[in-house]
Amino acid sequence: MLPSEQLRFWAHELAAMATTGLEFASNDYDRDRFQRMSAIARDLAAMTIDARFTPERPYLPDLGVVSPKVGCSVAAFDEGGRVVLIKRADNGRWALPGGYAEVGSPPSANALRELHEETGFAAALERLVGVYDNRAFASTAAYQFYICVFRARITGGAARPSVETPEVVLVEPDAPPENMSALQRAMLRDAAADRCEAVYQ
């Protein structure tokens, strides 16, 4: 890879970090730093793709064609066959651990990071369960997104709630809590099934 190409990838990753940081920043100190990070990413990108970014033509909207968001989730099972579920802080519903993918990481790394951050568990991935389109499950979310779901076996750690996940439990996969969306139920069902081929819409 040419140095200019590596620099461009780093600029994209840095810009994504800045945008995410601004979304969740809770004070002016953090907002100032993430805005500066975004400006640095913009200038780095301009050095590598022969473009000049202005307020009328900002960097991030110029990255390319708008496409669905991507999420990564994990159905992690213990030795007894129980699966880890989280209770989401934002809507109070039960779900598999997971979240939006971050720029710079492959789907598998994103999935394992989300699992550890949201549950405290470490795991080894076994297979791709499938790729799910939220629109195929009558989602009312503001965005269309695809979720890459992996099956994994727990290798360590212990249940640990987080800011995003006030409750973390291990349950039998055929008896999940009632308060789960149709999409989450489908992902759990497919992860628990004895099959090798990936599911997709």
C-alpha cells in the first residue's frame, strides 16, 4: 500500500471517530477536541485525494454514495448452551450484544469488541450466522441497516453491565424474554439452529 493510500484510510478512520465523538460528547471540552480532530482528518484527506474541502463542500458528505449503516452482533453461548442477552438502556428491550461497526475494523473485530464492552465476556467466533436487513422485519428505526451476526463460544470474563446495558443475562435460547423485537428473535433463532449456511434477506 502506498503511503498516500494509508494516509487516506487513516483520514477516513479519524473522521469517523470525530463524528462519533461529537454525537456523544457531553461537554464543550470534548466537542472542541472532536471538532479539531475532524478538521485534521479533512486536511489529511485533501492531501491524498486532490480535493479542497470548504464549508459548502465539507469532508464527510463527500466520502461517497450514501448507503445503509452496518451493525455487528454476537450470539455467544456458554458451555451449557445458554446465550448472552443484554437489556438495552436506550429502549429497555432485550437483544443480542452488538452495535454499529466502526471504521477501520473488520466485522469480526467489531462484533467481539461490542460483546466485551456490553457484557464483560470474551469469546471466540465460530461462524457467520447471517446478514440481516432491518427493513425486512418492519423496523421503525430512522435508518436502514444491515446486521452481521456471528455465533461464538464464551472463553472468559463475567457478566458485567455497562452504561448501554444495565442488565446482562444468560438464558436458554429457546426461552428468550418477551420484550425482544422480531429481528432480534430471528437472529437468536438462526444462531441457535444447527446449520452451516448463512442467512440473508
